[in-house]
Amino acid sequence: MQPGVAPTQPGMAPAQPPAGGVFPTQPPQREGRRGGISPGVAGAIGLGVGAIGGIMAVQGAQRFDDIRARREERREGDVTVIREPGRTIIRDDDGRAIIRRDEDQRFRDLGWQGRSERRDGEMRTVFERPDGTRIVTVTDEEGRLIRRIRIDRDDREVVIIDNTLRDRPGRFADDVVVLPPPPLPIPRERYIVDADQADEALIYETIMAPPIAAIPRRYTLDEVRYSPDLRARMRSVDIDTINFDTGSWQVSPDQGQRLAVIADSVRRALQSSPNEVFLVEGHTDAVGSDVDNLSLSDRRAQSVAEILTRDFQIPPENLTTQGYGEQYLKVQTQDAARENRRVTLRRITPLLTGQNR
């Protein structure tokens, strides 16, 4: 791999800049897509949760041993499909893996009651709040999120996520976007901000900052999730005030309260722009299998998102989650390191809308 070029595995975070604060330059190139995933994985991920038997309910799985015990693994063509409570993992023979979840499960885990109906090949699920506000999630036959909309009591709509405009058909390989690594115009500690060393003003500035490099067009949520070059264009906050025990995605009540400053910043952002979308990214240390770490990290991201909603009233429709396993170690060690068991928050609205602000 050439120095300064982001790794090719899908879902990886942006390459870390050197000490000088600037990514190494490379020749200008047109926007492309990584081909680092096999056709089998591309096909299997395109099947979605319906065609591979659905995603298991998460009830009863409170420890990771429960997750392992309830996994079901089988071959689908040239990939391995691993179903476990709440998740589906697809892995190719080179060990590369991706993870998907039911887009509505987080709402159900919060105790929301939804009703679903199929219309013209789409699944439309509506969750209604006590005040009459409705959150509408539309997925296609493959389980991919198409739209998420908030409708108030007066039937006014706010579009949160709109994936209806796509450049190409929806296969996973088409969702991995390659762009030139952006230059870093600010010190690294202000590009990736440590929450335990930042006040609310810096956290708010970080999550609301415009992209550090131009956004060529609008992108779908899956393109953002799986494309490190895209996410690299937005600053982020490492929520290192919360660390997880080995093999756990649970957040203790005393740690949960440490999210207050993060929640205040997100709430302030939503007051001025109610359609903002924030990605909660989960991470693990390097101990354990790739599949275990991918599952753990995804659950950690969801745990933090649920706390932001349950304890701090951040609307769940403005949050989305994704786990990246051990791909992005904060501390470069193969040993157990609490600092690596963390979550990161990043505003992704400009990437979804194609707006450079």
C-alpha cells in the first residue's frame, strides 16, 4: 500500500495524518470506488435482511456469550453469512466483513411501538410519539434504508435521510467511494477532538464545522458508512469519557451522565437545523476475532445512541450508528486497551446533502 493512501477495507475510518498535520499528497484523480470486496460479498449484502432469513431479535442477549451461542452461520455462494441477535455479518474468504442491522430496531429497543405495511415493493414503518409526531422509515425489498421522515401533528414533513437519488444500483461494492485524501488545514487535535479534554464550545464547533474538503455530490447513508474518504471530510469527537469493559457494550449509569456535554451540543445543533444527522461510530481494541469485534463495536455505538435519546431526549431519527471493530485503534497495540473501546460522533449531513457547509 502506498504511503498516504487510505486502506482498502470497507468501513475503515480515514487515514491518520502525519505529525505535520497534512495528509501526504497524491496525484489528482477522479472520484472512484474501491474494488476491495469480492463479488460474492457484494451480492450477499445486496440480498438484504429479508433474503438471508431476517435479523434475529436481540431480546435475551445481555452478554456476549449469549450472542455467540445464538449465532447461525452458513455459506451463501462464496461468502459466509453470520446471523446473530440483532445483526447480520457477511464475510468473504479473505476475512473482510461488513455488518448490517434492522434500521428500526433501535426505535423498538427504546420501547416505541411501530406499525409496518408493504407498498409497491417498499416496507413503510411508522413510529408515533405521544405528541402525535410520526417517524416514517421506508426500506426497499433488500432491507436498505430509502427514506426517513419526521411528520409533525400538522402534517409538516422534515426529511432526515433521503437515499432515493443514487448514482448506481445498490450493491455493496458500489457503496465504497474513493476520493483523494483531504489536506488537513487544522491541528489534528482539533480535527479529532477528545471529549474529555474539550468544553461544550469546542465540541459544538467540531460537530458543526463545515467539511475540510469539497463534497463533490450528495451520497447515500451506506456510502458514508462504508467510505472512509468521505467521513474524513468531517471533523469528529472521540467520546473517550466512556469506555467499555472487555466483551461488553453496556454503559454504566455513572458513565452515561458523561454524555451530557455531547448531548447539549447535539441538541443545540438540532434547534437551529432539525434535519441534522449524526453518525455514532463504535470501536474495539484488537483482542478477539474480527467478527466478535465488529459485532461488539456496532452494539456499543447503538448503546450510546440509545442513551442520548433515552436520557437526553435527542431524537433517535437524527442519529445513525455503525461499528468498525478494531479497524481504527486509537492506541496502536494488539493488547487490550481501554482507550480503544470507545465511540466517536460525527455530523454527516453535508455528506448526505452534498452541501459544503
